[in-house]
Amino acid sequence: MPFTDSGGVFRSDTEAWKVDQLVVDLRYRTLVQKSLTELTGHTWRELDTSPELGLALCELPDLAAIEQTLISGYLAGVRRSREGQYNPDDPIPALDLVLYALRTSFEEKYDGWSPPMAKNRLLDGVQGSPYTGGGRPDELVPAVHLDLTRSTAPGIGTHIGILDSKIVPHPELEGRFLASAKDIYSGAAPHPAPVGHATFVAGVILKHAPDAVLVMRSILDNRGVEVSSWTVAKAMVGFLRTDVRVINMSFGCTTHDNRPPTVLERAVQRLAPSIVLVAAAGNHGRPSQKRKLMGITEVTPVWPAACTDVIAVGARGAEFSPKVPWINVLADGLAVTSTYLSGEVEMYERNLDGEVAVQDKQQFDGYATWSGTSFACAAVVGEIAARATAQNLSARAAADLIVADAADEVLAELSL
């Protein structure tokens, strides 16, 4: 099982996932489990189920033994299936072998059909490196005091869900967000820089929509390190049957085959009919030559932004913002000033192995200037909420108008 670490995570150049976990459609979990046992003599352990997603999360505790059972019958076939997509010298992950064997067994029996099943992929905050580039420590600097416009009737505007890091208590945000204790950061200095990301996003949204109600859910850890797509998708569908009408998603991942992670795609399908989904397009518009060689280019799709039912937001006039046709709206993402941490802050850099190292330390006084499509995304979310309130529209109607109004600018800037 190459590229694994002690956390049971597979890492390749362009993607990462939980090495021993499968996600299976609830309708077919018994069928798939039976097939796994017939093929290998082993079974899985069910870790979680989500009726909202219609999926089950399963762990393979005997993965090494399963791999050995399947190698002789399926190794040549999985190699052929990877031709043209992967480096032929790359070792084949055990989970890829398992998925190939299961799908092949069904396709042979049922004329090409197989049940939905996939890896439990990992996602990063969009400012994270190396997966999407951008968001480097030198792009985050202290800023002077910023007064956010206060609503004369707080709490009556659009409810906005924010999936991000923990929220940091801040005078400008007092009384303007809802969060459980586990979603509030209470650490002492020195603070990790990524933990201020949600607070920054919240300030940007309130700058545009001062009467909005922010509903905070933390999915990234204090260093902005990746989280499983299962965790993210469950948090997303957790907004079903609530007052939330727009969700801000400043996170994402790339995949080697440039297809959306199954779990994220399912969450989008469940949410899109009732909630407006807005996501950052990524900061990989200027990838290094090394990253290009590893498969990440300036046009690589980032998920969930590239999903059909998601409004993808790029940063206006920014080199780091990708120039791709799936971007729907452009907004200010260069040198944005917003609410942030107070005290000494440690600047982190992610290397290509996913390890995090402190690069620098700076002193902040509650405000910062930062660049990234994360903050362009937040600006669009705020504009949707503001227009919905001002024009007495639904969030969906307001979002549709903003996307329509942006069409000419997007075409011109992206040269499409």
C-alpha cells in the first residue's frame, strides 16, 4: 500500500484518500458486501451510514489480506484500466484493486452495470497547498481596523451556512453568527494561521450582507489540514431542513481522473433543489512547473466548485484564479481585508507529502489582508443574501440574477 502514512491516508501527487475505506450506496451495501466476501473471503466493518446521502461508510480491516487474494486475478486488468491516466511505473493502491475487482464482478454478471461505490477522498481548504496552490503565507498580512456595517435589524436576513475552520470570537462578529461550542476556536497564541480562515470569510460575507445570519460548522482542523469527503458531505446535508438558504464552501480537492468525488457529488444532488451552493474555484491558475508535471494544471477541475449545480467563483483580475469555463461569477479576491485573529500567528506551508511546517510568525490585531478565491466566494455569497433581502427575493432567484449579470464579465476575463 504505497504512499500511506500512519494516519491510514493514501497520498498521490494530485489526490488523497482514506486508504482502507469504501463508500457504498445504501441500496446495494448487502449486495456489495456479499460480492466482497465471495471474491476474497473477507468482509468490511460499517463505520457510519447517512440516510440523507443514501450512503454507507465501510472500513476494510483485512485490506492487506484482501489485496493478496485479488492480485493474481485482477492485477493485469486494473493495470490496463489505468493506461493513459496514470504513470505505468506507479504502484497500484490496494483500494484501487478492490474497487476494480468489485466493479468487474458486477459488470460481468449484469451487462456492464455496477452499484455506486467509491473512495473516501480528502479535501483541503482552498487556500491550502499543494493541492490547489495559492494562499501562501506571504499573501496573508496584518491590516488596520475595519468597521463592518451593522444591520439595524440583525438576524432577519438570509441564513448562510459556512463550512470551514472553527470561528474565532471577534468584536465585529458578536451576535452575528450561530455556532456550537465545538465550532468555536479558543486556543492560545501562537495561533495557526489557517484557523482564522472562517473568521475572515465571515467578515467578508457580513461586509456585503450585514443583516445575514451566519451558521458556522467547522470541518477543517486548526491547521487547515484535509478532511474526509464523508465528513464534509455529512456536514453539508446537515443543513437540510434548516433555515439555511445559501452555503459558502471555500474548500475543495482535485482527483486524478478529474471526476467529482462520489460522496460530494451525492451531497450536491441532495442539497441543490433547496439550497444555493457556492464554492471557491481554487487558486491554481498559476501552478508551478513541478505541479504541472504532477498533473495539476491551470485548468484542473476543483470539486465541489466544478459540479454542475454549484456556483463556482473566481477572483477578478487575479493570476492565481483559474481561467476555466465552469466558473460562473467573478468577485474581488485580491488583497481583501477582513476580520481575523489577534496575537501571534504562525504561518504554515504544506509540502507535497501533506506535511505542515511553520514558515514565519507575525503579530495580528484582529484584522488581515489576504488573497484567494475563498474570499471571492464569500463576497458572492454576501451579494446573494443582500440582493435577496433588498429585492424580497428567494436566495435562488437572487443567485440566478447574479449569475446572469456576471456572464459577460466572465466570458471577457476568461477569454472563453
